[in-house]
Amino acid sequence: MNFDFLHPADQILLMMERIYKYGMTTTSGGNLSILDDNGDIWITPAGIDKGALTRQDIVCVKPDGDVHGIHRPSSEFPFHKLVYQTRPDLKAVVHAHPPALVSFSMVRKVPEIRLLPNEGRICGTIGMAKYALPGSEQLGQNIADILKQGVNSVMLENHGVVAGGSSLFEAFKAFETLDFCARLEIKARQIGSPVLLSDPDYEIVQANQEQRYDVFQAGAYGSREKEIRRDMCLFIQRSYDQQLFTSTQGTFSHKLGEDSFVITPYNKDRKYLRPEDLVRVDDGQVESGYQPSRSHQLHRLIYKKHPHIQSIMIAHPPNIMAFAVTDAAFDSRTIPESYILLREMPKLPFGAVYHDMERVAEVFTPAAPIALVANNCVIATGASLLQAFDRLEVAEYSANAMIASASLGNIVHIDHNQIKEIDHAFKLDPI
């Protein structure tokens, strides 16, 4: 879907549905706006259920202040207007109250964006605006004072967050990513002390930003590949809906042949991916006209080294990633399902996926089908899309339960004899 081709009212409607569905605002909270090329501001209405908005509910405010629509504009319209006056480069604003970000606003702290490599690039510097009455000119001025510093994402004391962007999707990406950072940090602090990436770590990331690869002209897609592309999109969208990754960062692939696979594209919205958006990689060459996810070389190595692996998923769900950004150890011997599906889960050093991919690829044996990468991601493999997804989902659910147990007492793990019993019953290779 090319979001930019949608009418502003349709963009706002789709994005508000998304924000509300994912629990990032309430029925009465939050507001979105777009400044169009005519100088009109399209904005969500005041006092209308955010969970049941229609296209007709979106309000248009003309440059002269004339209001077109069946409702009044949001009570927060004054600060939206001031944002556009202060920063003409911003064309859209997202304001909402996700619980994790609200918790940071209550203690007047900014979420840490140095836990993972790409979050800082997406969010930029995060500002903090002084408290003021909602809907007041003072609130708008407090936000504008921060925006004048070149900051696009602003936490509001005891309130929520405002994110601006060159488009509504760009603003949403910053908003969504900052919320993810908040959720991850809260989870991490429940089990340990978060470890931040260093400047040398970011230098490693930067050195691997530019990728060169040969291209080929793909011919017709066979029925099997079409089915794989369809199934991949279903699992990608399902994973996104379960918040296993953010809109542009989850990477899925599935094997087609001896040295051929299909993989997600780089930096495209996972929510609306279609089969034709996916990228084929054959013999290390990339389908012409497409840009694959940057981890495509690692996917290729894993497939080449492990014929039993047919599908790979790279994601960053907040619960399991809490173990990736702290020194807390993840142990799958919690319930039988976790042990059977996850087995041993090694934790690899941050830089390994950039400069030691051969060693990373070796890890994924039947006894270690899933791995954490410190301050980076979780990599799940499987003999099918369903099995890889199941492992990713079980890892997140298991981590969630383990984090919750910290407030109840010490975890009692399944003992050695019980593990041997599981190994025998399910014909598992001993770890």
C-alpha cells in the first residue's frame, strides 16, 4: 500500500484504527492531524469514539480558521496548529497516551533509545515539554519550544507524547518505536539493569549500512512461490498485530530451493505487506527493482549450513528482548512447551550478526533452533513458517511469564529427570 496516495481523511482513519487496536490510546484520548499542500489541517474530531471513527468524522480546518465537517476539531487543535507554524517541515502529528509512555511521563523521564541499534535513527532526539493544561495555548507553546530545537518527538509531563513527521506514517513510526522502547525498558528493569549500546557498537552498525549485491531479472512466479509469498504475508501481519515487531523492522524469509529464498523488503510497513512486495534472492543475487532486508546474507548462510531449516524469522518482541538487553539469563526449562520448542537458547554478542555471520549461522542446530542476539534481536528458525512462528511466539510468551514470576517468587525449573523424560517422549536430541 502506498500510504501517501490516500486522502488525508483516509490516512488518519487507518492510523487511528491501528493505534486504538494496539492499545496505544483510549476511546477519548489521542489525536492525529495532517497538514496538506493547500494549508488545510485535517484532524480527528472532539468527543467522538476513537474505536468507531468513520471517514466523515474527520475534520478539515482551513487556513482562515473555517471548520469543514460534522464535528468540532480536537480540543488539542491549538497545539497541532502551532506545531505546523513552528516547524514548516513537519506535515503530520501523532499525539496519544500509550500506557508505557504515560508511565515515563508520570516520572518525567525519557525512554532509553540506546537499547537497540535502529531506534535512535527512527526516533531522533527525544525532548520533554513542561506540563500545561490540555488544549491550552501554553501546552502548544511548551511543545513548540522543544520542536524549535530540531526535535521531532516530545514527551509531555504527566500526559503522553507528541511525534511529528514529514508524513503521517513517518510520525507514526517515531511514535510506535518510542512506545516500543518504553515497553522494552520497563520489562528489562523488572529483571535486571538494561545495558546500553556504546559508540563503538553504533560504529559497527554504521559500517554495515551500505550493502552491495548483484541483481537478476526474475521470471514468472510458480504456484509454490505464490503460495509461500501469501503465507509469509499472513504470518508477517499476524506477528505485527501481536506486536512481535514494529512496522519496519521484522524480517521473515522462506526457502524456495537449493540457494533460493523469499525475504521481506527493507523499510516497508509490515502491516500492509503484500505478496508482490517480498523479495526473491537466488544464488546471492537480489530480484531487480527490490531492496531486501539487510540481514538477507545471514539468512542465506543459515539455509546453506542447515538443510533442515526452511524458514527464518528475526524480530524483537519486548518480553524476550528484555533478556537480550540485560544480563538476565533465559532458561526454557519452565514448562514442557517452552523446552520442547525452544530447547537451548544461546545468547550471541551484539556484533556477531555484523562481522561474524558464519559463526552465527552455525548456531542453529536442532538442539538450538532459536537464539538471542544481545541488544539486537531474536532469531527463530523452523522446518516451516508455522514452526518458526510458533517458536517466536512461545519465546515471547515464556519470557512474559518469567518476567511476571519475578514478583511472585523464585522460578522452579523442570529438573534433570523430568527433562530426560521429555526428551524420550518427544524424541528430542539431549542438550
